[in-house]
Amino acid sequence: MRQVIRRSAPITILWFVCSIAYAQQIAVGQKVNIRPGMDQAELKEGIRVICRAYQLDYPVTVERVQGDWLWLGDTKYHGWIKSSAVWTTGQDIQYWTDEIRKNPIAANYLERGDAYACNGDHDLAIKDFTEVIRLAGAEPDSGVAYGNRGEIYLAKGDNQNAVKDLTEGIRRLANRPDRLYEAYRLRAIAHDKLGEKDAADKDRQEVERIKTTLASLK
């Protein structure tokens, strides 16, 4: 559904805590997300690094298991990753629920909303993104939440609310071209579904403009 960039404390601490508290054998066919602090984990084929964990479009499905290694991927990348770098969507939800109990801030609700979305729990994801918007005010997290909630509305077929939320997300994310790219792309789809061809075409032009900008930054 989306690339997940996780806020993190020192990686070694998070890896140890998460591995002990949320230990569970991962099996073929399960959907997984990145563990906190493991964004830079490598997806490999042999000795070749295919990509970093954060570049995958989550959730991804485990296709093979070989010892401590999992073969997984999305529509673009496939390879082996250490099992310690990922966990199931259920574990992801439980972890962020525990974090919210300890510290009910916008950032933690945003993470759990992403986890719910990856698990297909659309109504629960909408509820968490709405809470992010309430708590974050004018902070950047609110723009991300509007964009994410708009994506969920689009998946549910609520195209009017999708356009409304994605428009607000675009307004609040003017300095985040990576997020703007996805927001314009999704809003073009919503406009198309509403029969608003001119608006959809205009958004697709923005997508191409932002794509050029992003390419120039690499």
C-alpha cells in the first residue's frame, strides 16, 4: 500500500526490545511490515543488495522461509531479508497499540493507522488518522494523515471524501515532494472515478512535474 518510514530510537535497543516482546515465528503466506528502527535493512539476492527495507511497498507477503531469512517482495523488488527486520501486521498493530497506551501522541496514532491500513482494517485506520489530525493541528503529521485517510477513502470507493482529504493533504505537504507525488497520483484516480477528466489530467501533469523534481534530487 505504501512505503513505511519508521521513527526510531537507537536501532540496537529497539531491535532487542521488539525481538523479545513480540517474538513470533513468521510463516509462508503471512503479510509483514518493517520493524521500528529497521528501515535500512537490506533485501538481497545472493550478495547483491536489491534495495533497502523502507523502499518496499507494504504490506508484503512472505513467499519462502530459509532459516533466519525470508523471501519477499512487492511489484518492483524481490529478495531475501533477515526475519529480525520485519514482523507480521498483527504484531505491528499490537506494538503501536502498546506505544499509544504509554504515550498517546499523534506520531504513534499515525504509525498504528498505517499498520491497520496494511492489515486491511480500513475503518480502524480512518479512526486513527482522524485522531492524528485532531492531535497534530498544523504539524506535518496532519498532512500525512489527510493523505493516508484519503487513500483509504479511495480504496473504500468514497471518492468525494478521497478528493477532499487528498486536497487538504496536498495543501499541508507543500514542502514534501515525495508525499505530494502520491497524493496527486491518488487524487487523479479519484477524479477519474468521479468523471472529472480535466481535474484528473491536471493532477497527472503535477505527478509528472514532481517526478522530474524528485529525479533531480537523487
